[in-house]
Amino acid sequence: MRIQVPLVIEMTDEQVKQYASEFGLPAQGGTLYAREVVEHVRGRVLASVQDSVAFGETGDGTRRAGISIKR
């Protein structure tokens, strides 16, 4: 079975700056690149869902579900 879950994450400019600062995302000349933030957020969301109790590993080491992010 395949279940698609659309997800939208919205951040203000200030929230983006705070996020980037907290996670040490690169900025060149004070300019933060949007693709860096997008890729980092996607990775964090993917890891969070994969590691969740609902979808993570079972007691025998198998995973409950395969999780991916559609690009």
C-alpha cells in the first residue's frame, strides 16, 4: 500500500534565519541559500518520520514501513 501525505512547512524570514543559525547552515556573504534550507528541512523531516515509533524499527530490527520524500 502506498500512502501519500502532502506536507507544507512555512517559515517567516526570521524563522529561517534562526533555523539556519541553529543547524549551522552555510551562508555566503551573509546570504543563506534557499536550497540549503529546503534540503536540510527535507532531511530532518525524513529522519524524524523514519525514526518514529509508528514507522521505525521493530524489536527484531526490521522497519515497519519504507519512507521517502517525493521530489
